[in-house]
Amino acid sequence: MIRVAKLSMAHVHAGGYARKINDNPETELVAVWDEEEYGGRNAAEQYGVPFYTALDEVLSRDDVDAVSVDAITSDHPRVMIAAAEAGKHIFTEKALAIDVDGCDAIISAVEKAGVKFMISLPSRCNPEILFAKKALDDGLLGDLTFGRGRIAHSAGLDKWFNGTSAWFADAARAGGGALFDLGCHRVDVIRWLMGEPKSTIAKINNFTGNYAIDDNSVSVVEFANKALGVIDVAWTHRSGPNLLELYGTEGSFVAGHGEMHFETRKLSDEEKAEYIANAPSAPPEPMQQWINAILRDEPMTITIEDGRNLTELMQAFYLSSEQGVAIGLPL
């Protein structure tokens, strides 16, 4: 049994993670820490566990083995470094930090402590995306030339963020708006599938005027192999599919709206049908992978370096939009 402290209820997904911890027979929610404005006291009352406003007090408890972090993103380095130094295993909501320096500080603390770490990037466990990764690795799309990923919803149009979630519209605490939060899912996947980014240029703006933060964006990435990727992210999306597309010299992959289309010149129709039928099964979702790693030392498919790579690319997007120039990335 892993005894878990919930570190903040600030993120909109915090309630879902608290329920997972409470409902999983291998974990027990034993405490909640939070700053008063983010709803932690109510969560502690809901689950009948102690509430703390002093981080060092909850981390000093011997009966806390691990923490689940849903603090505001700007607080991630402070919270996770303290947790690592206290020897607690860490599960965190994305993004890892709002800048690369923050990521590097977290990585250093985690590596020094030797604790199990997982960042929640659930798209890595999506069966369609895993199929695309296998098809790429097997050479069935040939050399990638172009990729595109859209992820969007109506948060800006419908003013989703208020009360305990109002910080999502505060760049100093959130790091950015639609692109930095929602965009994490597509930015991570595009980078994972398409490889090392070489440079990027981005246009990021505010369409609705409902929040003083970005709600609409398009980012273009040139990868090391000269393939181009386009990532568009918005809180202004009323309807339509959130597509993921990959095009290569030998085939293509398109997924979205519950459908998948896969073409390749490398396989006959019969071989392609068999290949699709034998698609890889999805691994456990990120929190369960983390639990399995702690209890049984099983490998995890998402790493802390994946979190750093994601923030590095996000940081370049915002810098590019701010300066109006292409930004190079280290290869």
C-alpha cells in the first residue's frame, strides 16, 4: 500500500487524481496540503484526512510515501524539490515547470533522491498514438515529411476558469494559456513521434478577450530530418475534430473523432489489415504505471526528461511569438 499526500487541488484535474488514489486498492490518500484559495481544505474534509497549509509539515510525516502534485505550475519546482528531498515518490500534472531552468532543478532533485517520478501525459497511452509510433518505428510511413496536431476546446469562449481555477488565466502562475496547458498533450506527442526539433516559429494571440492570456495559437516546428510539424491549440473551439496527422514518403496516418486512417505502400491490403489487427495494446495509464514502479519496480513509458523536452519546446514557442522570429533549439 502506497500512502499518498495530495499536494494542492489547484489544477482542474486534481479531483480526478484524488479519486483515483482513494479508489485504487494499492494506494491510500492520507493528507492534503494546499494554499487556502485552491480548495484543499474542502478536499481534505471530503476524504476525511488531515489538511495542511505548511508544506514541510506534511512532507515530514513518516506515513507519507508519495505525493500527487496538482499545484499551480509556477510552484512546481518549489513543491517537487521539497518532496524529492523528503524522499517522497512524485506524480505530477503537466507541465513539469514553466521554464527549462525549473525543469532542470526538479530533475536534479529527483535524480539525487532516487524517487520514482511520473508526469501525467496520458496521450502516450492512447492506442491510436501507440499504433502511429509503431508504424513509424517499423518504417511503414517511410521518412516523415509533415505532421499536424490540433487540440482545442471552448474554455475561452465559455469562460471555464473562475474561482479556484482562475489562476489558469494568470501567465505568472500558469506559464501560458491554451497553448501551455491544453497544448501539452499535442506538443508532447508531435515531438515524440517526429523526433528532435531544430527550430520553431509561432503565432500566439488572444481571440475572445475573455481572459488576459493566450487562447489561440499556431506553432510550426522544423525537425532535424527537415520534416515540418504544425501544432494548433485553442480555447476557441466550438465543434469539429481534434486531428493528429502524419505524412511520410511511404504512407500516412490520420486519427481523430474516433476514427483512424492508415495507408502504406510497404504492405498489401491483406498485410495492412493484419498489421492493424495486431496493433500494440495500451500500457497502464500514467498513475498506474507510477504505482507499479513503486511497488514492483516495473518500467514506466514516460520519463521526467519527456517533461523537460515538452517545456523546452513550449518556451521556444512563446519566445518566438513574443519576438516575431524563429527560435533555434539545441540538437
